[in-house]
Amino acid sequence: MSADTAGRVRLGLAANATQFWLLVAVNAFVGAMVGIERDVLPLVGQRVFGLASETAVLSFIVTFGFTKALANLYAGRTADRVGRKPLLVAGWLFAIPVPFLLMFAPAWGWIVFANVLLGINQGLCWSMTVVMKIDLVGSRQRGLAMGLNEFAGYLAVGVAAYLSGTIAAAYGLRPWPFALGAVSVAVALVLSLFFVRETHGHARFEAQLRAPRTADSFAALFTKVSWKDRTLSSISQAGLVNNLNDGLAWGLLPLHFAAAGLAIERIAILAAVYPVTWGLCQLGTGTLSDRVGRKWMIAGGMGLQAVAIALFLAPASFPVWLVGALLLGFGTAMVYPTLLAAIGDVVDPLVRASSVGVYRLWRDSGYAFGALLSGIVAHALGQNVAIGVVAALTLASGTVVALRMRETLPRGDALAPQGASS
């Protein structure tokens, strides 16, 4: 980076407010693309296409999860070489056919293919909005930045889930609930193509402010994030299990609620309350992790998620299940932005996107593992057993964090004033 370019780069939320809030808006549209499926699509598989097996119904989440995981890995590695914006735009181009396939697919296989494209969209676009915000804000506001990013994404997931469910109750399961996706793609593509600016220069500038480090090869970085480094591997497994239980919430719980006799309107409320709570609470939990640290926010959040999931084992009771959805949302809000902030604390800015990509590979493969595990166990032993197994795995994951992870927030940053720049 030239001296002239470096002189124009400033880190911090206030110094980059326009671009930061634009990226928040873009990520809301990324979340809306997933939200339109959260309550309606499992019922489409069961009632429109006549799929009897939970494993068959949840096949769209399996393909989505593995595709998104691989797209995350590709996006992270490529973004450190060519920049962030080209991948953001490419992600929206892949999304163009998705809502139309969901609306008019003649067979379930086309729905599964739509979720391959959706996985690519989510892997490229969500990864880039995460990395670009970390690039812009610098070290002191990293938790706040991730809280705002995930707030926008998951609030939009919840709102879109509620809207699609409400539309489905009034006009049927297809095609109109998925029309929301076409609007999201159109608006987000225009914003990404014409208004979002590249942030790679901010990462290079931050790297110059740090002590020089020996660059790891990508293979060494992959093994470090995946299993060699105790802290980074603890973060990766927590992310995987978090999305494993989210796969349960996305795919199996709507079927569980329907089997108990809940109307689509009430299923839509439960499907929306969880991500809306998750999204709203991240406004506070991300900032809180900037002050009190990352480790115990993550461990405590995983424990709370386990308790919340266990509440869905209660006999059919909308009020109890509503409390479970609220607690699951709050527990996830404690974990989700904090995991990303912890990654940003530890890794070199020059390999930030690659590191986030490896983490998100493991995290988002949790969708697929969650759908496979809950579908297979539910088919063999019943839905309650599947829910109990996921609750136990979530508790175990929080225990791993408590025992293995070290605190990542630099002591000088904890309780530091959140100024305009870093």
C-alpha cells in the first residue's frame, strides 16, 4: 500500500459509517433469503411433494449446509488474494434463480438444487459482509461490528420467516411466500454492484500497524483453525455445533410443531421468534464481549442453548415452546458474534478472510450435520430423541469451550472506550 493510500485509510465505525451501514443493509437481504424457507419449505416437502421421511424432507438443508461451507472456504481464501467486493457481487448473481425455483419447481430435486445455489449465495455474501466490517472497524469495536452484522442478518431471517408463514397461511405454501426472495436479490445486487466499496486496503493498513508475523501457508492455517490451536479449534467446534442445533430448528422443529397440531400461523411465530431474538440481542451481546471478554460469553451461550432445546421436549405447549424459542435466540446471540470477534482477535489481518473462511467451513457444515443427524435419529427413534441428542451435544460443546479455549480479547482493549477509530 502506498503512503498516499495509507494516509486516506482510517479504521473505526464512525470513520467508515456510510460503508458500514450499507453492508449492514446488504446483510439483512442475505438473511431474508434464508428466512423465506425457515418455516414454509419443510411443510412444502411434506404436503406438496409428499415426502414421508424426515431425512428426505431435510435433504435441502444438507445440500445447503455443505455447499455454503465449501463456498465459505473458497470465499475466504480468494478474498485475501483478489479482494472482497467481487465475491459479494458474484454471490448475488448466483441467487437470482433461487426464488423462482422455490416458487415453481415441478419436483423436489429442483428445490434441492435451489438450495445449492442458495448455499453459494450465503457462503460468498455473508462471509464478505463479515470480513468487510471487520476490515473497517479495527480491533476495539470488533464485537460491536459483529453484533450489528449478525443482528441485521438474523433479524431479517426472523421477519422473513414470519412474513412467509403469514403469506402461506393466507395464500398457500406456493408460490407467493417465496416472492420476497426476488425483491431481496434485486435490491441487494444493485447495492453491492454500485454502492459497496472494496475494503481489502483497510486490512493491509491494519496489518502495518501490528508487529510483523511470519505468514502461514494456507494448509498450516487450515490445520491451526481446525484442530491444532486449542483456542481456534474450540471456536470452530462451537460454531459447528451452534449451526447443528440451528439445522434442527430450521428443519425438524417445524415438523415437530405440525405433528403436535399447531396451525401454520403459530409455527410461523415460533420460527420467527428464535431468529428475531437472536438478531435483536446481538446488538448488546457483541458490544458486551468487547468489554467482558469472549470465552465465557461463548461457553455460557452454548449452555443456555442446550437448556432451550430441551424445552422443546415438553408435551405440546405453545407457551413453553415460545419460551424455548426465546431462550434459544438469546443463547445464540451470546455465541454467534462473539465467535467471529474472537477469530478476529487472534488471526493476522492479512489472512483474516482465509481464517474466517476455514471457521465458517466448519460452522456452516453444522447445518448439514444437524439435518442429517436429526433426520436419521427422528426417523429411527422419534423426534423427541433427536431433539434430546442435539441438546446433549450443545451442552458438551460449551464444556469444551470452558475447558480448552483461552480468552482472546486483548487486555488493553477490554473496557476500552469505543472511539471513532482504532
